[in-house]
Amino acid sequence: MRIKVINGVLARQKNKDGSDAGFAPLVAGTYEVTGPAKDGQLEVQKDAEHSVFMPLDKLDHYVKLGDVQII
């Protein structure tokens, strides 16, 4: 699955040990979503080296606002 970010949104980033590392911006563009949801979050490939995590409820909110499209 892929998502298209129309207006910049915030996602979560994680440390290598899985702990929360704060927010990470997703600028306008198209991103690959990898694997099934874990702990209510989808893993989004920000670039070749970094992933961020989008909570399902936040993704739903962004879709309703028109900030993100699921493609």
C-alpha cells in the first residue's frame, strides 16, 4: 500500500530499541507502507534508510481532512 501526503503531516519515529523518539514530519510526496499494522500503527518508509510510524487513528484523521490519500 502507498500513501500520498498532500499537505505535510506528523508521524512518530522510534529508537532502535523500539522506544518512542518523538515526531517526524512527512512532507508532501508518496510513501510506501510496509507490512501489516503493529500496535495500531503502520510503518511508513520515509526514505531508503528511515521509517516512521503512523497511528491508524491519526491516518484516518488525515484522510478525512484531505491531507493524505491512500493509493
